[in-house]
Amino acid sequence: MRLDCYTVSNYIPGAPYWKQLLWYLLGSPLVQSRLLPMSGLKVLLLRTFGAKIGRGVRIKPGVRIKFPWRLIVSDYVWIGEDAWIDNLALVTIESHVCLSQGVYLCTGNHDWNHPDFQLITAPIYIQESSWIAAKAVIGPGVTVGRGAVLTLGGVTTSSLEAMTIYAGNPAQAIKQRKL
């Protein structure tokens, strides 16, 4: 591959340059801050920068969000400490989802077969009542089915079926979830 030939091709961040700059200088540091533990202020900041966020959302310290204008979070979602929503593409999180500490949602990757290491992006969609446990990783284009669980440190680049518990790297179904 030739990194000196790399370009972002036709990718655009989805907001004007001034908004991106304001987010990086002001919004993102405040949302990540451990000195501002109040979720309400973080939710307000994210909404100000274009995120669609529902009621009762809890955002813990250290949370990183690449582009709030590409984030939809429904009601009563918990986002744990040091979670990273690396949303070059849209991330949608339905109601009653728990993203535990250190979760990484990655919507971008590179084509290792392309000579210029071309950027590839795809959305992530997490359906209602799912739990993504601590240090788990979800790759681009993944849909997490309603009520699915990705256990501690699990890694998936494939969609997860509803009401199924997954573990490992790569994540494998281990049993059905009962509620």
C-alpha cells in the first residue's frame, strides 16, 4: 500500500469546517471531561452539535464521540466511562441499550487490497434492550439485534441476532438470552 497516495476520496465529515472546529475545541473536551460528571450538560452539548438524543440518557466521564451530528440515541441509554463512538458514519442506538466501560464503536475501516488504503465507512445500528459489555468492539456495518448481548471484550464485524449472547474474538453465539 502507498500511504503517501492516501486520500479520503469522496468522504465528507457531514458538517461545515467551523462546526467541526468548534466541536473539537469546545464540545468534545467538555463531553469527555471527568470534571463535569452531569449527563444533562453533556446531552445538551451533544444536541447543540446536532445529535438526536432522547430522554433519560446517561453519559459517564471520558466518553468520546467523533461527530455528534452522526449520532442518534433513543431513550434511557447508558454510555459507560471511556466508551468511544468513532462515528465517521451514522450510529443509531435504540432505547434501553447499555454501552459499558471502554466500548468501541468503529464505523470506519480501510481497504487493505486497495493500493491507496482507501477509506470505507458503514453505519452501526444497535437495537433496543441490547447490552454491549465492557471493552467490547463493534465494527462498521454491524446491526446488533434487539436484546442481544456482546460479552466482556467481545469483538464483532458481523451482525448479531436478536436475544442471543455472543462472546469472543470473533464473537460467536453461546446461548439464547431469556428475559
